[in-house]
Amino acid sequence: MTPGKPWFLLACLACGPAIAPSPSDDPADYDVDASLAYTIKVSEPRFIIPSPALGSAIRPMPSNNNVDIEFFDGRLFVAWRTAPTHFADRAAEMWVISSLDDGASWELETRIVLDADVREPRLLKLGETLQLFFFEAGTNPIAFEPKKVWITQRKALGDWGELETLFDQPEVPWGLKVRGGLAYLSSYTGGHYDDGGVLDVHFKTSSDGRQWSAVDGVESVYSGGVSETAFEFGADGRLWVVTRNEDGDASGYGSHVCVAPANALAQWDCPQRCDPERYDSPALFRHGKAIYLLARRDVG
């Protein structure tokens, strides 16, 4: 963002100009002049997966997707799924790499192989720790079969702890942010892509990334056809949410913009009718008082 303090944006396959080590993504850590109008500026993409910058030890397969990034210990981290195709496959692997030079070169951090599909990596920087969690899926290429969520923690360069079970149920993590020293996670469970199936959206919080509890004790913040949900806190403490209602429910198909008061973050107020424009893989971020949506479009 310009003017004001720099705001770093990184596409899943692109690296921008050099920045200070381990920047925060919490809007509270930036002083933004709200009286000015800002324009988003994004660098040209620099493709890294695949690319010669990966070196010989990092060997991605043809399909590379499900990407997350984080800054930690002066390094830029990228975690992603690599597989023969986009569809479920027991050959799928989860890779984590890191860079000290803003993506000009990369070092292998860890490679995870479960003999099952693996998806939606989430890198969590919380205090002095960096953790990775993701969900294990099935092997049927025409089925969506989440099994459980795994977690591992970084010890040093190329040294990660043993995989441990984080959620021992078929749950899919989606939005993840650290705000005010607490981690917040949106996730979903239920019959995604099942005809007539119902999905439940969960909103959880944690102080250590290991023990998660439902915000305000509310186990399901939305029940219906919603799966992926992006969220961000407004400058006034309210929670803003953009949903992906792909499975459909009484509100229709498409996307919602929901809001919850600062003193009741689990009370999502969503419109009775969806916006018919569906925003896939939504992500929200805040700059000053303005909240921006990043998403894929499925035109038509």
C-alpha cells in the first residue's frame, strides 16, 4: 500500500521487493493515515514452483497448489501441496521451503508423505514458534474425503518435530490469523459436495496453536452450504467475514458478507440472500480502516 508504511503482498507464486525480516501481518502494528486514499500496487509475479531457484533437492510434481506463506526468523516460508494432478492422490506430498533472500533461492525445510492426499497447509507464527498444520484426505480422485488434521513444529532449519494429531475428525482448516497475541481459525466440517449435505463453519481461538476452543463457546457459527470463510477484524473490533456458499442453502448460492460485534465474535450476522457472485478461496486483509477481499472468480 502507498503512501504510509509499506504493506507486503505476496501471491502464492510470486515474490515482491526485499523487505524487513519477519514483518507482522497484524494491522494493529501499522500506523496508517486514514485521511489519505490508497491504491494497491502489486509486483509482477516471479514464479518459484517450479523454477531453478528451488535447487536440485526440491522436486515438485506437475500439480502445485494449496499454498501458504509466513515470515519467521528472518526467513520467508512457503508450504504447498504437490501431486500428479489437482485431484486426490496417495502420491500427494506436503513440502515446506524457506528463503533468506526474498525468494531468490530456497532451502528445504521438510517434506511430508502420508500415502494419502494432503491439503490446505497453514503456517502459524505464534510467539517464538512456527507450526504447520494441514488436513489428510483420501485417495479417491472423484471424492472429497477429509480424515483428520495434523500438526508439526519447526525446531531449526530443516528440523521439524514429529507429526501429531491436531483435530481427530474430518475438519478442513481455512482462515488463520494472529490478532492481539491470539490465533483465530475458521474451519468447516460436514458433507461438502454431498447432495443435500450440511456443512458447519467453526470459529476457534488458541494461545499456543495446540489447544483450540470455540469462540464464546459457539461450536457452529454457520450451518448450511458454506465451506471456505475469510475473516478480518475491523479497526473498531468488529469481525468481518466473506463466505463461499458453493453447496447452497436457503440463502441461495454464491457468497455472503457477514459481520459480528466486537463483544460477540461468534454471532455472525449474514444476509438472508447470497450475493450470486461466488468468491472462491477468499482472503481478507485490512489496511488502516479499509478491508480488502482477494479471491478467485468462477465466471459463469
